[in-house]
Amino acid sequence: MRRSCIRESGSASSEKIQQWMEPSLRLFHLGKITNRNFDLMWALVDEMKSESSELVTLDTMSKVMRRLAKSGKYSEAVDAFLEMERKYDVGTDTNAMNSLMDALVKENSIEHAHEVFLKLFDTVKPDSRTFNILIHGFCKARRFDDARTMMDLMKVSGFGLDVVTYTSFVEGYCREGDFRKVNEILEEMQEKGVKPNVVTYTIVMHSLGKARQVAEALGVYEKMKDDGCVPDAKFYSSLIHILSKTGRFKDAVEIFEDMTKQGVSRDVLVYNTMISSAVHHSRDEMALRLLKRMEEEEEELCSPNVETYAPLLKMCCQKKKIKLLGVLLHHMVRNDVSIDVATYILLIRGLCMSGKVEVACLFFEEAMRKGMVPRDSTCKMLVEELEKKGMGEAKLKIQSLVQSKVMTKSQSPLPVA
């Protein structure tokens, strides 16, 4: 009934589907469907099935289940799994079950994931990844006793405890700030002959740094080297962040420059962390040079993204460098980096705070034209700044724009004063 209604409802959905003819593009759009477009999502899956039964795969259904789980439709995600073999000839094997459970756990429903595990235990054989997904979910939910129970069941089922298993406990206790428990887990790993990996060390070091236990965090770095565990880019990014936040910017720069000598290539995350650190320490010229260096890197992993530009744009707003702001925005366009709603909010608020309200209005209007409605507090801030400057006409224009958008979404309009 759900799908027939879609097809009868007519041209709007059909026209959009026709635009998404290539299977790879269809998979991409499945991952981008919003929580208001589930009818369109199912229509797209049905269209793929009608063209060829081979187009709908586990990858397709995994995107469907992730999208449903992300929108809090946990039961519907489970139903999609249970029905996909009959409707789309996609097998409900261990990999498929793991895909569903992973989606549920990542979207904070260990309860539904555990229920799936219990329901399918006799029909779909779990593997070590199944148990690790559940252990991770219980640790994430701070249900450590349940995680231990699952660990025991994992052993009884014939699977060895591995670094992934223990790292879930390490991460869980780090979130709690319980470093005594973290050390107990690390000691247990040593007793069991399970070596921590770079992910384990990164989690511990980052958490200690966040708790401002800098000496202990750097001690993790030394222990890691002693254990022969090779750092990766994410580890270096975390280390640079810790050093920068604790006033050791010079050391952070040295670590950044030394990375390639240690055989680790810099990626966009490392550059973003270093640029943000440079801006934080008022090293604006250095931050801009780092942006230029990103383009000179041979690695494709160094293409700038919206997070690269955010601290630079914020710096321009705070220091009223409007010309440089324009250059950076042009640079973003040239690098095919789209401005998202968070960046528009950053620009609008930053320009308001630095007194450049006229420019803030331009960005607000552009955001609205693109269908990106800044949050209420940003709208209110802009309206108040316009009122302070006596810009009544501009104020009414902004309020009118907001009203027209919120009314189409059946929300309370911003009152025009």
C-alpha cells in the first residue's frame, strides 16, 4: 500500500527518481534522504528493483537501515532487515545482521540491537564482530556489566577477545573520566596478551588531554613508542590539539613538521587541527600558509573541507578582515567546498559581533535562498543588531524572510515588531 500510493501520487517523486538513473548516484542519494522523504527513499529502492534485481544489494539496504536508525525509526530499520530477503532478494546473513546492529548501536539504540541479536540467535550465526558491536553498544551506554556478560558469551561461543573488544571498555571508561578503570583494562589486556593498537592509545591520550592531565597524556605517547605501536594521522592530530590547548604551540608545530620524517602522511584532519591551533594562538599568517601548503600536498587526503575554513572565517569576522573573508570564500568555491548552515551561522554571528551587520544580512539572505534557515538565536541576534543600528527597513526584510520560511514549515513565525 505504501508504495502504490507513491506511484499514484504522481509526478513529483517520479521526476526526482528519473534524475537519479545511475546506480552509484542512487546509493549516494539514499544516504542523503532526510527524515521527511522516506516515501521517496522506498520509491527509489523499488525503482532500482524494477529495473534489475541485482541493483538492490546489501549496500543499498544498509544505507536504508542507517537512514531509518539515524531518524530514530529503530523498529522500521529492523522491519527493513526482516523483509529485505522476501522483497528484494537480499540475504539476511551474518554480515547483514551486523550491518543492522551497527546502525542501531551508532544511533544509540543498544536495546534494539540486543533484541535483534536475541531474536536471531538460533537462525543467524553471530561472529566476533557481532559480539564486538554489542559490547561497544553497552559500553557506549555505560552498561558495563552487560558488556561483561556479552564478553563472557563471546568466549563461550568460541571467539577470542581481541583489541576491539577491550578498546570498547577503554573508550567507555574514558568517557566517564574513570582513568583508574582504564588502567585496569590496559593491565587486563597485557595479562591476556592483547596489545593495544593506535586506536586504543589515541582514545586514552585524547581523553587525558581533555581532562587536562597533560603529563599523563604525553606519557601515553612515550609508552606507545616503547611498545612499537606506530602512530597514525589521527593520533598526531590529537597530540597536536593537546599541546596547543595547553600552551605548548611550539611543540605542536615541531610534531606537525616531524610527522613525515616518521613515515606518517599528513591528512586533512591534521591540517585542520594545525590551522585551528595557529588561529587560536593568533598566528594568522601561519594559518593561511598552512592552507596554501594543503594545496601543494600530493596526497588527495589533504583537500580542504568546510572544517578547514571555519577557524579562518571566524578569525576574519573577529578582526574585521572583510577583504580576506571574500578571498577565503572564493577559495572555498574554487575548491568545491560548499558553505553549510553551520558556516552561515558562524559568518552571521561573527559579523554581527564585529559590527559588520550589513554584510551579515547578505549572508543571511543567501542562506535563506538556499533553504538553510539559521537557528532562532542567530535570527534574533541579527534582528537586534539591526534595531540597535536603526536599520528598520533591513530589520523588517529579515523578519519577513524568516516568517515566510517558518510558516511553510508550520512553525511559529518570528514576531514582527
